Amino acid sequence: MIGFAGAGMGGRGAAALLAGDGHDVVVFDQFEAPRPVGSGLVIQPVGLEVLDACGAGVAVRARGAPIARMYGDEATSGRVTLNVRYGATEARQGLGIHRAALFGALYDAALAAGAEIVPSSPVEGRDGPVLHVAGRGEGPFDLIVDALGAGSVLSPLRARALPYGAVWATVPWPAGAPFPEDRLSQRYRSANRMLGVLPVGTMRDAPEVRLAAIFYSLPVDRIDAHFARDFAEWRAEACGLWPEFGAFLSEGLGHSDFTPARYTHGALRRPYGDGVVHIGDAAHRASPQLGQGANMALLDARALQLALRRFRGEEALRIYSGARAYHMRLYQLFSAVFTPQYQSDSQVLPVVRDRVLAPMQGMWPVPAILTRLVCGDLVPPMPALTPRDEG
């Protein structure tokens, strides 16, 4: 029997995959009902492949918004600083989606596969094969999957806090909005401010209302001061940086509609131990600049499934870890390199970004490399597993 601590994206995805393979799966979720944290995200092609394997692909595509391009410009100079296109086919595009829609699809897939999901059951720790859940013991389990995310009480990961965070809100996509509905659009002021608009499709309970996730990036130590200032003052500042952004800031919107996000960076060298394996943010974390966080968790889930199909015990966990290590660390490296160019106090990096790196985005073979980078398959996501077992 496999016990899951947490029911985030990686947890629900892995629960659906492993239950579908015939494992007895129990998932302990802290919430009384399915409840995501956050606003919108982009599922990349590698993540969509995992969702298809989970049985959630059709539902996710029905709710999400196809993303064909990532675009950004600098507020003062007007220079285009980001212009990355996805592939020409639908299978090579991203999908903007609200976390609630994604969570719902994965929840349904896990239940349909036969997983048991136990609500109102926060995991507080473990004692060997036994989980401590809401003051009671659960188990013993043959394997514990730690999918508790960045706040995991089971993971030994101590990640480095990043200096920049963001505030997010979900709003209706306004009629006549001056942005394409298949594009992640961003505007920067140097590297110390960023505004963004991401189409995220619709929700199950309101399929006729198209939504956008809007965000504002700023230093973490100024988030509290941001919420303390007058909202109308911030709206005026945001519209000064990006007049078109004002279409998403309705008169009824306020600070209470926004959620703060803080990010960390780090990874476990050995994301497994005696009877436990860590996936997703419990195993590795990075800036969301490349839009890979959810996809990394889903890839972890798929790699764990494939490893457990062919191996047993600690050998399966070792193979899982090795299969994901190169891809995960390469994307963490790219995230660490790119993030300060868009989110930092540096005066030099934005100049390098705008005058050197941005022009290179149109020079062969850089566009093809960037496309594969955002699609998530610049290198194979799990080369040790997929050559012999694609299904």
C-alpha cells in the first residue's frame, strides 16, 4: 500500500498513475474539500503528456487556454525583451489554466483510477512506515510519497529564499482586451518591477467566463508595504507603466483580491529515504520564471510510476531519482540564470538582457532552442526510463 502525504498537483498526478497501475493508494489531504493555492500557471507540453497518462488531459484542455507565445517589453525604452514562440502544432503549445481547474481534473482522475482521498487530514510527521495524520497514526505503508510541497514536514530540503516575489489575482478577461488570448504578456521596468497577464481559460462552475491571471512582481520585503498602500495609488502606478494593463483592473478590484507568492530555490541531492520518496516542491524548488514548477511535479509523478513498474524497493526510488536528476538540475540552472535578468535590483543585467540577449532571440538556432526550453524538453525529462517504457 502507498500512502500519500499531500494532494497537490504532483501528489494527485502520482496517485492517479499509481492507482491506475493497480497499487492500493491512500492520499491524505489537509483540506476539507479540493482547494488549490494560487492563481494561474502554464502547463507545458511535457506536463500535458503526463496529464494524458493520468486521464486528466481531456478535462484540462477543455478548461485551459492555449498559449502560443511568451512576450515581454521594457516600459521605459519600449524594447522587446522576451519573444519566445511555442511550436507550430497544438501539441507543442503551452496551456494557461487556473490551479483550481487543474486540481479538479487531477482529483477526478485520481478517484476514477481507484485512489482513496482522505480530506481534513493534515500530515504532521512520520515514524518509519506510519504517517502521523491529524493526531492519529495511519499505516503502515510500503511506501510514503511526500507531495506536501514547499511546506513539507517530511522533507529535509532547506531552500534558499529568493528576493523577489509577486502578488496574483484572477479576473474576468475583459471584452476588447488589448492582448492576444494565446499569449503570456509581460512588461518590465528595468528588472525591479514586472506586470503580467496570463490567459487561464474557464472554470467548471462558470464555463462561459474566460479568465486571466494578472500579477505584479516586486521585492519580497516590500510585499507587506504594497498591501498597506492605497490600491488606487498602485492602480495609477501600474497603468503608468502599462496603460493597457488597466483593462484588467476593474473599479471593484482591491488588495483583497490578490494573493502574495514567495519563492525559494534548492533541491535534495537524494530525494528519497527509508520508505519515503519526495516529489515536486518537497524535492526541488525554483523561480517560476520559466513556468516549469507544475510540470516538474508532474514529471516526477510519471518517473515514479515508470520506476515502480520495473523495479522494487529502494532500487525503484534510486532509479526515479537518477532519471529526473539531469533534467531537473538543468532547468534549475536556467531558472537561476534567467530570473535575475527579470527580477532583481541589478542595473547591469537588464541592459545585457535588452541589448545583447533579446536580439539573439531572433538569431538561428536560438529560437528553436528557446522553444524546446519552454516546452520542457530541451533535454529528455527522464532518459533512464522512457526509452524502453513509453506507456
